[in-house]
Amino acid sequence: MAFDVTPVTLAGRHARLEPLSLDHVPALAEAVQDGRLWELWYTQVAPPEHMQAEVERRLGLQARGSMLPFAVRRLSDDRVVGMTTYMHIEAAHRRLEIGSTWYAASVQRSALNTECKRLLLGHAFETLGCIAVEFRTHFMNHASRRAIERLGAKLDGVLRSHQVMPDGTLRDTAVYSIVAAEWPTVKRHLTWQLERPR
């Protein structure tokens, strides 16, 4: 199975993950204002005025083969509501990280978020042939950690004093993963979450 991380569109009932482009910048600059996400101290989300630079940064990493970025479009109203990526791509070891993700506050903890993770994990394990998919987040980002744990990912450990944040504080990074043998169970769980009556 080839580890081919060329841009691809992934679509479900609630969301479409589109290859990120500069055309998405205006919609992303609008979406990030839903929740003023750049004000969260424990995460790094570009404010509206820096969204073009952030998209260009991600596209530069894509050109170097270490990232595959997506814009997230909500299908119910055709609005772009966030970004996510495959990052730290290691083709030789058949692993990658799903990260640098943010969603407008109004779609967080929704079926859209669940479906995006199902689409990304499905493509990683079933098409790319990953043996492991990682998730990393700030140790203090409890909402993100709960969301990752709800997927069925397991905590591998905490990298202490792992990164220097823009405000000078040190980030402890919680590292989670799902391995290929766990994917069928995780997939069934995500499918149940999407299909169960609300």
C-alpha cells in the first residue's frame, strides 16, 4: 500500500474536508471569530488578520511533504468552519499526526467534528496504511484532551516543557495515539456516535 499524501477531498454527510487553498482565507478569517479562538492562551490559532499568513505557512509545509492541510466545510449551509491537518508525516514509518485543528465555537462537540475525525482516521488507516495516528495537545487544554479521549485514543505520555508558547510559558504536550489494530473498534464507536438518535 503506497503512502501517498497528495491532496484529497474527504466528504461525509455533515462535512467536507477540502485541500486548503488561499481561496479559503476570507471564510476562515470569518469562522475564527466565532468564539474568538485566538484568545485561548493554551492553543495557537491565528487571528483574522493573520489568517492568510497561517494558510501560506501550512501550504509551505505541504510543499515540503510534512503536512497535508484541509479546510473544513459544513455541508448544511456550505460554510467553511475550520481547519485541520495531517502533520509530522513520516512515510517511512507509516505514521502521522492529526492536528493544528480548530473549529468555530458553534460546531465544536458536534456531529461535524466527529465525522471529520472519522474521515481523517479512515483515510489514514484504510487508504494510506498508517500503523499509528497521533494526536497532541497542550496538557492544560482539557476540552481538547477529553475530545481526543472520546475518540478512543490512548495517552502515550506527556512531553514536559516541550514547547515555548508565544507568551513565554512552557507547554507540556499530552501525546495520544490510535494504532491500526484499534481502528476497527474506534471506527465502530465513531459510526455509532454519528448514527445514534439524538
